Amino acid sequence: MREISTEQISDAVREMCIEAAHTLSPDMAEALEGAACKEEAPLGKEIIGQLKENLDVAKSEMIPICQDTGMAVFFVEIGQDVHISGGALEDAINEGVSRGYTEGYLRKSVVKDPLDRINTGDNTPAVVHYSVVPGDSFKITLAPKGFGSENMSRVFMLKPADGRDGVVNAVVQAVSDAGPNACPPMVVGVGIGGTFEKCALLAKKALTRPVDKGAADPFYRQMEEEILEKVNWLGIGPAGLGGTVTALAVNIETYPTHIAGLPVAVNICCHANRHASREL
């Protein structure tokens, strides 16, 4: 049995919160460089140039990439041979979020109740998704989610007869409806299968996969490429002001589903698509 202390977890979470807010992950930096070369519209090129300049300033001066530093979403993979010592795991994660957002001077955007709207003051509680895996590994991934893009999320409960084309059309429609509100150029996370709530979780998790790594299944990898092409044909462009690069990537995750259903979720993220991981 391997032991990991809650102090280690809180320290790692604090670091990730600050890192993700100020520094673009390598895959996203490369994707934005590629977009600067692909964008054909002069205004679109100028906007991507401004986004890159903003990223340089954020990194060098330790200023958040975006003023919306998001709600902290975590994916935790915990080995069944791991013992957490020193307290409750979720308390440790929230302690790290509180320290990261307070000590990193990040905007606190979480309200205690969805209707009374009173701010919690430290961006807690986080949203935490767990999966128990064999062995003694412990991996935690943070995806702080701003709500300009989060508000553009969609779930489609399609019929099985809608098939592949129905899924493609639903995703493209979701991006079209989002327009400039998701701060393009965007990354599109797609979840297919499972149930109503499972497909939404898949779509959110899809955003944490590096955008330079397509789906493992060639069928879905080709589907990602097709959707990306159709999304970019929409002409929404950087900042929604027109252009040839509306999305940087489309990431699809799938899960088995019921014979009577075809659940599809779309979770869009802005050009920053912030995420950070630690293995303890």
C-alpha cells in the first residue's frame, strides 16, 4: 500500500492552479502557432497575433491569460493500492484551490448557491471527478473552465438512426450557435455514448487530451478531422470577427451506450484551453 499525504496533494493543486492560469500548455501553444500560419483573413491574423502577445505578457509578468480564471475542474485517477493520509482527499483538493487562487491573486468566480449568488471568496468548492484504477498511481488533472465557453455547452439526445452524420451535424450546429461567445479560435470537446450525464463528462474530459493527439480509433480520428474542417468552414474566425480558423482542434471521447440511445455532448473551450497535470 502506497501512502500519499493530503499536504502533497494540496501543494500540487496550488501549483497547478497558478500554472494553468498563467502559462499555456505546450500543445496549445503549438496549435496557436499553427493557426497563425493557417489563418487567411488579415483581421484574423492580427487577432491571433494579439492573442500570442497576450500569452507572452501573461507568462513573463505572471498575469493571468484571461480575467476569467475559471471554476476549477479536476479529474483524479487514483490507484486502488493508494492510501491518502492526513485527512479527506476532497478537502485537500479544495485547500489547494483556495491557496492557489488566493496566493496567485486569481479571480474568485464561484458562488455558494446558484441562486443567492454569494461568492465563496476563494474559488472553492472545486468540481472533482474520480476514477479508481489498478496499481498505486495517483494522477490529478486540472481544467479551470471559464464560463464564456462553458455556457455554450450542449447535450443532444439523438436517435440511433441519426448515426454518424447526425453526430457531425449536431456538433457543427453547437459551434455555429456559439458563434463568438466561446472566444474562438476554440477547442471542441465531444462526448458520444453513455447516458445523459456520461456524455457530458466525456466531452469535458476530451478537452484535457493534448490537441496534437487524435483519437486512438482511426474511425473517430477521421471524424474529428471532418468536424474540424466543417467548423472552420463556418467562417466565425478568431474572436468571431471572421476568418478561416474558428477551431484549433476537435477531440472526441466515446463510451458504450444503450440500444435505444445516442447521447452526444459538446463542451467548447476558448483558445487557451487551460489544463495542467501532476503525478504523485
